[in-house]
Amino acid sequence: MIIKYIGHACFKIQDKETGFSIIFDPYKDGVVPGYASIKDTANMILCSHEHDDHSGVESVVKEKNTNNPYIVQVIKTYHDPERGTLRGENKIHVIINKFTGEKIIHYGDLGEKLEDLLTEENLTLLKNADVVFVPVGNIYTYDAMQALALMGATKPDIMIPMHFRCDELKFGYTNIDSLDIFLDEALAQNKKVYNAETNPYDFSENKFSNCILVMRPENAKQ
């Protein structure tokens, strides 16, 4: 499996055998500070909700590929801890490769209380994923502590943080937390943190486990 971090909460995954690709949560042009427009293709586009920074399907060129190896399951959650009364609903997408068994989870703009999310039924799907994309920026989503608590409860092999700002590279909404805030807390909790050497990243050659993997967004303006 190949994973590309496009930017903000937008990722592209691609199965190496079939070439089938999925893009999650593409942002619309010009809505996220510091990010260039998306210029990419995919065979499937999945959006966690309809906010402009997650629903820019027109930014992606959709291509046909009938060799879809993925099973897509959805967990309906909320964008806030008040059961959607503040910011509406959110979808968690659980993707399972029916040939390799790889499980990838995109948490979207998760804001639901952790105790509400982690029902026995949901945990069956959420536990022991190979790769998860988790928002860490606070305000609209989980903050560092909540994201790490989710990681502890569901035990993914690799967690990739998303939906944060970076002051050095000047991208992301200015009112959300920086990646450094998340990483400082992760290191304080003795989590293993690595930087991806490339973007896209080939996970078939991955040697990491039980860790946080930081990917630099491809579309961050220079």
C-alpha cells in the first residue's frame, strides 16, 4: 500500500497490486491557508462531512478502475462533543483490503466524546488497524490528549496525525493547535515518533509498529 499525504485531512491510498486508489477529505481550493490546490486523481473519493475543507470532490479527477480490493465501512459519529449540535455529523471510514487484510481508518473531523465513540460495536471495527489518520488540532476536532487516548484505546500499528497547523511552513488554520503541541505530548507519554522519509510512503517496506509517523504534506506551499 502506498500512502500520500496531500494536506490538512486529505490523504490518498493506493493498492500496489491493483492500482486502485482512494482520496479522503479533499479540501476545496483556497479554503485552507498555506495549501496549494489539489491536482490529483483517484478511483474513489470519500468525505467525512460537508465542510469546505473536507468536501472538495471537484478538486479530484475521478478515474475508472474496476479492480477495487477495498471494503468500505462507515461509523457515524459527531463533529463535536455535544452530539452534533455545534458542528454536525462526522463519518469515520474504515477501509479493509479484502486480499491483504490491511485496515486503514480515516477519522475525519472527529469531535465526539471518546466514551461515546468507544462502544463495543465500534471497537470491533476500530481496534488493531494498520494505519489510522487522526485529527490532532483541537478546536474543531480532538486535541493531543484525546488523540493519544484514542490511540491507546484502539492500538493501531501506525498513527498519522492530520488537521493541524505548522508555523514553520505557514499552513493550516491559525486557531488550531500546531503539530509541535501534539508531538510534545506524545513524547511526554513515551510514544515512539518517526518522520516519514518520503511522501508518498510505501508501507509494504514499513518497519514501524506501535508508533506515530509524521508525514509532511505534499501541498504545503513553499
